[in-house]
Amino acid sequence: MSRERRVVVTGLGVVSSLGNRVEPFWRACLEGRTVVEPIPRAWTRYAPLKSSLWSPLGDWDRPTPLMTRVERKQMDPSSQMALLAAEEALEAAGLETELADRKRNRHRIAACDGERAGVFIGTGVGGIHTLLASASFTFLSEAKKRLAEVAASLRGAAEAGDAADEAAAQLEQVRSMLPTPPVFNTFSVSMTMPNAVSAQLALKFGVKGPTPTFTCACASGTTALGQALRAVREGACDLALAGGAEYLSDEYGSCFRGFDAVGALVRPAAPMPREAVNRPFDDDRTGFLFAEGGAAVLALEDLERARARGAPLLAEVRGYGETCDAYSAMVMDPEGRQIVRALELCLADAGVDAGDVDYLNAHGTGTPANDPIECRAVRELFGRRVRVNSTKSLLGHTLGASGAIEAVVTVLSLRDGRTHPSKNVERPIADLAFVTRPEPFPIRHAVSQSFAFGGQNAAVAFSQVGA
């Protein structure tokens, strides 16, 4: 593999529960803030749920000339969030966009040939919000109409009494439990296809180079970033917009229920403050905090090109490694060998020794089974020297977006020489150097790692530019 081109991060963008722009998000991380709220009450009407908490996004949308009112209706929220993150990343990188087609509201990146740019996005479930909404309309609209007709006929019967009125009221109650969109979205196919997020960014910015989508469950964002590194390094692209996006909310709590059913979500055995339930690497952990979603995009460029145009040089992307456990679709291999191998491949690709890595942004979900396996792998390769934290201890788990958001955190940690605390690690399960305070410490080389259902393992190495 050619190492002639070096790859740097020149811009970052993020949408998250802790902030919808990079700097407010980063301040919240350093302060150890988190958002933990009760799940929507309506979800409990459809299933007996074990977990009752999640991390909602709040008001994540914002006005932008890149999305008209009509365009928003034609994009799943995951695509909208990715577009907002990409807009911020391009702006931060000093890559101005200009209107190229007013009628279709298409733009182009002024300082870059569209044929030399690429989009590399990871997502676990893509447009599942739109898919579930479309399915509910298809399955339930006629049933709701019929329930309304029967209720009306009961109330209108000539001899209707209290029993008929009560039956009609019960039918209306059932009908109210079946929310559906007001109309069927005729753009549902283009909104739910797995490559929708990558396609929307390419369309919006006139990107005509490679635009692959990576669906590797919770490792999707990290995998997308690693493949973008290879594309820029090998000369397929001069610029790559790389990251991940996910939106996991629906009217019925279907996404939440899937993870709840297998016992993967937080469910504290004893009463505790909401902010304390999410406890990666702590002895009292009970599962991961389900997050509504999020998105992050990093602008990756060839170093020489970035220097020539005076771009910010936030960090160098040095290496990437990926492996598969080939053990179980839902359970991590207890041996953790392929985690170690993914890290070894990543460091070899980066030309960095394990002993020189100062900081590791861990996968750190907080599940009873996975955290100890990850800790053993980290200790085997890095020993106790490397500083470790879990961004999921703040944000919860954003699935396919998590690796991209954690990569943003890793770059910002390199930039500022400090990182956020790993929240609620009061009784650590391993003798590792968990970050408990945002105190400064030297960071020259750092790694962000992700693991996923299906057995996917991925890691990306970053360095100070010139380190």
C-alpha cells in the first residue's frame, strides 16, 4: 500500500444530545455532562420493557440554505443530521460551498474538483425511522378508518345505550394507540435505502467520486473513516467526507425494544440518579444507554493539498485495522483475540508502537459481558500506561454513528491535550488508567476503536501532525 500521501483531518461536524455544533459539544464533554431521560410513555403501551431510560437528542435541527422545507420531507432524519454535520465540517475546514443549481438547490465545494471528492458514511440501520413510519401507514391506516366507522355506528345506533357508548369509547382508545403519518411518503424508497445518507451528501455537494455506505452495526462509523483514509492515501480522492449517522426513534419504540428484549440496555438494580445509570467499565454497569441518534462528519484531505490552501490541520489519520470475530452474531468472542489483532493491524498501518499510544477512546458500552473483554484486550496490548475513556458514558450508544462521534472526540483530545472523563467509573472493573478528570496530559498518538454485532472490530489511529 502506498504511503506517499499523508491524510489529515481539516474539519469536524457533529449533531448529538450534548450539542449540535462541535465546540458546544466538546465543552459539554469536558464538563462530563449527559442527557438521560425517561423513554416516551407511549412506548410502554406496546410492550413490557425492562429499561425505562434513554438519551434523547432534543432540538437538533437548525435552519440551513442546504435544505429547503420540501427537501426535509424527502430525507430521513439520519440524512438530515449528516448533512448538518457535513456543512459544519466543510465550513470548519475552510471549504466554501457555492450554489451550482438554484432550481434543485444543488451546491458544490468551490476549492475541490467533485470528481476528486468522496463520501464515506457508516450507518447501522439507515432510514429505519422512515421505514417504520411507512410500514405503520401501510398496515394501520385502513384499520384505523374501520375502527372509527364502527365506533361511529355504535354511537349512532337507534337503541344505543351505555354499553354501546362504552364499546365505542374503547374502540377510539385503541385507535389512538395506532399513530400513523398523515400521508404515505412517496419518497420512502430513496429515504430508506441503505446508501441514502451517502447519496444525499453526494447530491448536495456535487461529489462524483466514490460514495460507499458501510453498514457494520456499531462499527459502521469507524469502518467508514478507515476506508476514507485508504481512499485519500492511495490517491482515489483528494477530499473525503467521512463519518456516521443514525436516528433510532419511532412512534412505537420498536428500535428500543429490540435491544431491550435481549437485555442489553441499562436497568439499575437499585435506585440511583438518572445520570448515574450509564456506567461503562464500572462494577455496577447493567447495559448500555440507548441514544436517540446522532451524526458526525470529518473532512479528510491529502496533507500537501491542505497545507497549500492554509487549511486547519487538526490531526493526522495514521492507520486503520479491521477484523471479524467469526464467533457470534450478537456476542463478543470471550477471548478477544480479534480485537487485539485489529489494534495490531491499525498500529502497524500507522507505523506507531503500542507503547507510544497515549490515549484510547474505547468502545465502552457498559454491558456486563463486553466491557471485561475489551479491558483485557487493552491491557494485553497497551498495559496500564494508555489513558482510557468511553464517550458512550456521556452520550449513550448511537450505534452506527458512535464510531464517528468518538473519532471527533479523539481528534479534539489531540488538539487540546485533554479529554473528557469516563463518567461513573467509581469501581473500575480493570486496572487501567481511566480518565476521571479533564486534566491536561500529553497526547501525541491516539486510537479510537469500535466493535459490533456480527463480530466486526475496527480501529483508527490518529496523531499530532508531524508527530
